[in-house]
Amino acid sequence: MPLIPRRPGSLVALLLLTVAVGPWASGCRRAVRPDLGQDRTVEAGVPVDLGSQREDATAVTWDFGDGSDAQTAPWVSHAFTRAGAYTVRALHEGAEVGRVQLTVVPRPVLRAVPSSARTVMWLPELRGHVEPLMDFYARLVGPENARRAVESSPLLPLLFADLENGTGSVVDPDEGFGFFLLPEFDGVVTLLGITEPEAALKAVADELERAGHGVMPQPDGSATVEPASGGPPMLLFEDRGYLYLAVPEGLEEPDEGESQQAQVLAIPDAEVARQAVRSLTGPGISEDVLLTELRGKVASGSVYLFSGLQPGVAPDEEGTQPIRGFAASLAVKPERMDLDGFLSSSTPLFQGARAPASALLKDAELGPIAAAQISVPPEELARLAFGAPGSERRERMVASWRREGLDVEALLKALRGDVVLRAYFDIPAFFRNFIRNKRPDIKGSIVFEAGLMESEPVRALVQKQLEDSVLRYTTQQEANGTLFRTRIREHPVELRITPERASLLAGELLQGRPRGDVGAELRERFGGEAFSSGHVSVMVDLGRLRADLRAAEKVPGVPNMLLGATKALSGALLDRITPLDSGFLDFSPVEGGGRLKGRLSLRAEQEASR
């Protein structure tokens, strides 16, 4: 008898019966296929949901592939602490019923900062950036001062201790570190990427207790911290792979006339900061439109800063143009730190007015060890000094000077808009005084100059101020202006007023110094268009001072046999005070806002070892 029916209808019936009975053919088991989703990329510390939460879902055993304990449940939520590739398997009665490949990447620090934050400073990752930054800082301020600074910030000891042993057992070196401010919280929040939440919380809590703070663990794993010096409590907590410390500011006494409503715009309750972090979803502040725009305008670096205004901020009472925000980066090298920043403005800076052409640095004594220049439109210079026209501050100033018989508006119109300060070190006078008095008193000169459109209002102001003071002074009429002489604390002071400029010289006369284009010299030293029209620039050049001290071969009044020892001692004293070689900062209006450039340079290591 044939085993297979010959009629098609019977064959179809047999197939249907096989399909219906098949799942029950071996022990009456039905197929288990948990929901694992597609292979995908996830972030370290952020829980991944696997399985189903339906009531009839079958429990399976989850092997996460990262060395953690397996779990048996229909649905699990699991966070991978470290970056890597992991195969997650679902097992049912010992048999694999599903698997998924998860690629875990570090969680960017800005994705852990709430989108409501308006100011944030951060290191995108620790590996390769923390060590050179701290080495530079330790050289700049001294190892002991650097150590105290680290100890005063509770999260930093954990960071450095973990990075120094090279294990990365608690801190995630591929994630970031930073600070941020929230408009609804009166204080600062620090965050640090970690791999072991419990170990990180304990390490920081122990550090806080060693510093004298009271630490009270909470049932949810966080810790309330009572500051040793009093004030609102801090809050230490972990969230999705980052450790946070919310540090409230102390409450201040309200100003007279300040409304109660104004006093409660921001509160020092650290729980407010935690709620902002816990409710964070999506990319956090990392995709903020203004932040994205401004980050594209600054160079790459180790450390970044962003600050933006709250939407809807209007011009202030003086009518100052609204600033949209600011971004900057710090790039650290062994002996140099470069700053690149951009200030974004919704209207042109200085109302689009052009700065004056300035000749104050084109013919001056060469070799200043410090210099500063302001070159802005005249009315903007007056606005900076006295307030905007019609403002309360400006009106008070005008009324006060009017009572003294001075026309402040005429004085403001007399200014051209360019101001320069130069400082010089007098090497011979320094050496002579050092040997005579056995102490390293600074000797030199300071020159302050301002460009003028008119000289008479300025001359009248100076004459009035000297007449009302207790200073003894002399006045000398010159072919091109007026010269006032006096002494302040035994130092000679000269003020010369000509139709083009007012020049104040405090200290020793600069006779004998070579003259030249100081602005061009500074631009060659620091680059760019610094110390030119339209720029606000400042520099300190201790490298030149060190070179001048070493270069002195003969000094009138100083025996040659003492000069060498005095040079060595003075150089050692300068090196002990600071390792700084030079510092430089420059700001200039550009399209869309203003550009900020800066640099700190340390003396070379081989020079320091001499």
C-alpha cells in the first residue's frame, strides 16, 4: 500500500496537518524568537533594551558578551561600560535562539550635558589631552600650586589617579570631562566619563570626606555632601556612564529694591541639576544650533568653551548690541598654549564704525617688555569709559564733571579712539640698585599715550586736576604743546600734550633707546594684524627681559667682577617668580562678530636647566 496519497487533495491535507502539528511534535515546544533588533552602534553607559515586555513573552537567558553576569528574563536593559564589539546571545533551555552584534562607542561628553546649559567647558576625551594640559599648568603655576588646585576639585583626584596607573579601571579615558552652568540652577556642575559607577562614586565620596565634607549616601546610589565651610549641600550622582557633582553657590543677600521674583530665577538646590540630567534625552547640547555654528569658527584644541545667551535676550538699557554667544579652543603643546575664539554678534561690533588710523606705535622706543593697545571708534571708546549716550552712567559722569567746571562731552569729542601703553625695563638702573640696596627692586618706565582730535579740552582737564591736587608740578610751554612735570612716590612723571596726542611718561627718561616701528616689531613677534588699527591687543614679553639681563656686558656704576654674579642671581629670581616667556591676546572685529587670538609661551626646558 503506498505511503503517499495519490490524490492532490489528500496531499494538501497532509501538508496542512504537518504544519499544524509540527511545533508540538517534540515535547510540544513552540519556537522562541526574542526581539534583539538589528546589528547596531550604541554608546557606552547608555542602557540598551533587549527582548519583549509583552505579558506572554518567554523568558530567555541573556549572555551580553562583556563578562557581566547572565540574566534570565523576557526583557532586559543593559549598559556596556567600555567601548568595543560585543555579541549578545539569547539562550532558551541551553540552545541559542538569537544573537545581535553591538558596537559600543564612547559617549561624547556634550551628549551628557543638558540642552538647556548655556555655558560649558569641556575636554572631548581624556586620552592624550589631560597629561600635556596638566604638565603645562604645573610648569606655569608650580607643581605645589597645581597639586592644590587638583585636590580642591573632588573629581580631579579620581581622574589623575586612574590615568596614572594606566588601567582605566574607573575613569573612561576615551570619554570627556567638563563643567556646565544651567539657567535654572545657581551653581556649577562637573561631569566625568566613567566605566565603573559604584567604584567611581565611592572614590569621590572618600576624597570628599578626606577634605572634611560630610558625605551621606542615599538609597538610590547618589550621595548628599555637606560642605565643610557650610552652605547648600552638594549632590554626587551617576547617570548613563558619567559621574556628576552639582555644587550650588551660597545664597546672597538681596540688593536693596530687588524684587522677590528676581531672587528665585535660579536656585541653589542641587536636585534641580540632577533632574535636568535625568530628564536629558537625545543628543543633549551636542547639536545645539549656535554651538555647532561657533565650533566651526574656532581651531581644533584640547579644551573647548562655549557660552550662549538665552533665546530672546534683548539689548541692555544702554542699547548695546546683543551678543549671541562665544566659543573658544585651547591647543596645548609642551611649551605653548594657543587660544582661538570667536564672539558672535547679531549686529556689527562698534555699530560698524571704523577704528582710527593710529601712529602711536610707529615711531616709539623699541624693546618694551609689555604693551597694550586699544583702537576703536571714538564714540565706542567713550562708551566703554563713560557709558552709552543718554545712559544713567553717562549722565552721572557728565553732571559730576560739570559741577567741577569741566565739559566732558567736549573732552570725549577730543579723543581719537586709539590708546597705547608701553612698559620698559631699565637694566642698568636695576643692576645698580640691586648692588647698592641688596634687593631686586624693579626699575623702568611706563608710557601711556592717547590720540587726540583736539588738545585744549585735555590740557584744561589736566590743568584742573593738578591744581586741585597736593602734587607739586611745573608747566612748560613748548613749540608744539604743553609739558607738565611732577613726581609721584619719588618717581618722575612727565605729561606732554600736543595737537595729535597726549603722552604720559612715568619713571626714568628713555633717552638713548633706539626708536622704530614698535607695532611692526610686535606683529612680527606674535603674528597676525595685532597692534594695528581696529585691534585691541596686549602682550607681556619676559623672554626679552631675560635676554636683556643676560646680554648686559658693561653697566656704568657696576664693577665688572660683580656684574656676572648679579646677572646670574637676577635671572634665577626671575625664573623662580615665573616660567612665562611671553603672553599675548588680541581681539578684532570681523564679519559676524569678533576674533580672539591668544598665546602663552613658557621658556624652553633647555633654557630652564641652565
